[in-house]
Amino acid sequence: MLKPVLSALMISAALSSPLHAAEKLTLMLDWYINPDHAPIMVAQQTGAFKAEGLEVTIVPPSDPSLPPRLVAAKQADLAITYQPQLHFFADQGLPLMRVGTLINTPLNTLITLDKTVKKPSDLKGKRIGYSVSGIEQATLDTMLQHDGVKSSEVQLINVNFQLTSALLTGKVDAVIGGYRNIEALEIRLQGKQPVVFNVEDYGVPAYDELIIVANRDDAHSEKIKKFMRALKRGVAELKAHPEASWQAFAGAHPELNTPLNHQAWRASLPLFADDPVKLDRARYQAYEQFLYDNHLIKQITPVEHYAIGGD
């Protein structure tokens, strides 16, 4: 039950100065609300943001590419985005700073239904579906080359974000870009047993999947520090009360109360950063180098130009 937690947070909020109205903060999501956002939703559900004196408005985007650019233009306070994208933004000179991490491990995988495939290089001569050119191709190339297979030795097919259906219908033999906490579960719910390869196990530098960015001018603001403190509490409450948190979330969003989302909620628990502000600079440097080596960015940008946080 979340009631004791909620009561404690409400008392904390009540003890804060009644003379000051809650400070407004707008958070743009990367996509529609889903289990990847669980710590944020729990922080909202339990009153953690209110306890910090914040009134947080959570906005799903009409266009997933817009949130970071709205933050860069100071039309939103914070946005959820992806570490790989952050490096591209830095290369383009956008005034964005990583101020926190939501999911601190890659979600991206290479998935096949072929049980004879024991490693990515066993896909030599096979058809591999993808959705995003550039970064997914560089990721796949690295995974194949890890065991001595060239990218020219597989057939790439753009499946236009229909990864699961393309695999299940036999249009392709494998897909790159499916998430370990979504597509892999979705395939299992269809009665299949996928073979899943995590990208970081085959030569791709580990990275933070979901991060939080602010405008560079506001990155050190007290308002954002308050948000991060509340988010840390949200993570702790989620991990301490995963099922109760799910029930509260499902009650607030009945349209999302599905077996897949319930399983994804549970599968995502170990993936969330316990301390959202902690920054692994070496990890960011390594991924920056990976993108540069694959000719996806024009230059190496120092980490301090696009990321801040505690160590």
C-alpha cells in the first residue's frame, strides 16, 4: 500500500511555507505515457513533486522529435530524450544539458526467433529489419563485426517501426531496435520465445537510454534540483512498492492497464537509475567516440558542454 508514504509526503508538503505558491515546471515526455516513465508517474502519484513545492505538468508530445527543441527554445523546462540523441544535439550546437538519467542502461536489442542463432554473427546471410537509419545501422555493424561478420553480409530491410509484426510474420529473420522491456515481452505474449542479444554485450559502448535535459541557462536552477530530488524519491518508492505503484498507475490510466504494460512495468524496475543526477562521464565520452568513429557526428564535444551531474 502507498497510503503511509502518501501521508508522509502530504505532511511534508503541508509543513512547507503556505505563503508561497507551488513553482510551476513543465516536463515534456519523449513519447506517450508508458512504463518507461514509471518513476516520474510515481513521484506525481505520491506527492513527491508537491513536497518539493513544485507543480509539475507532464506533457506527451504530438511529435517525438519536438521536446528537446522546445527546451532549447525555452518553451518547456525539461524534456525526456535519449543519450544517443543528446550527442547529436551537442554536435548541432543546441543549448541542451543532461541534468538527470531515468534509465541508465541501453534498452536496444537485436532479436530473432531463429533458435540456431547463438550470436549476432550467426545472422550472416539473413534479413534484418530496422527502423532508424544511421545509428541502428552503426549499432548492428558493430555487433556483427564483434564476431567477424561484415554488414554487407546481411540484408537490411526498413520495416518502418513495425519491428514485432515484421519478425512474427517472417518478413525478416531478425530486428535491430526492439526494446528488451517492450518488444521482447510483446513477442513472448504472442507465444514465441525470442532470442535476444543486448547491444552492449557485442562491442557497442553502454549508454543511458532515457535522460532528462534542460536548457543550458537553467541547468543549475533550484527548480530543477527540486525536481531531481523528487524523482529520486519516486524511484525509491517504485522499487519498494512495485505492485502497489502499478495499481495506482493503472487506476489513473485505465487505457494503459494491459498485460504487456504490467509486465513492462515489472521488467523495467532494475533499469531505472537509483540516483538520477549521477553522471558517468567516461560512459558519455565512450559513446561520443563511438558516434564519431561511425561518422555520425562531425566532432568530439567535451562532456561538460552537454552534461552535468553528481558522480
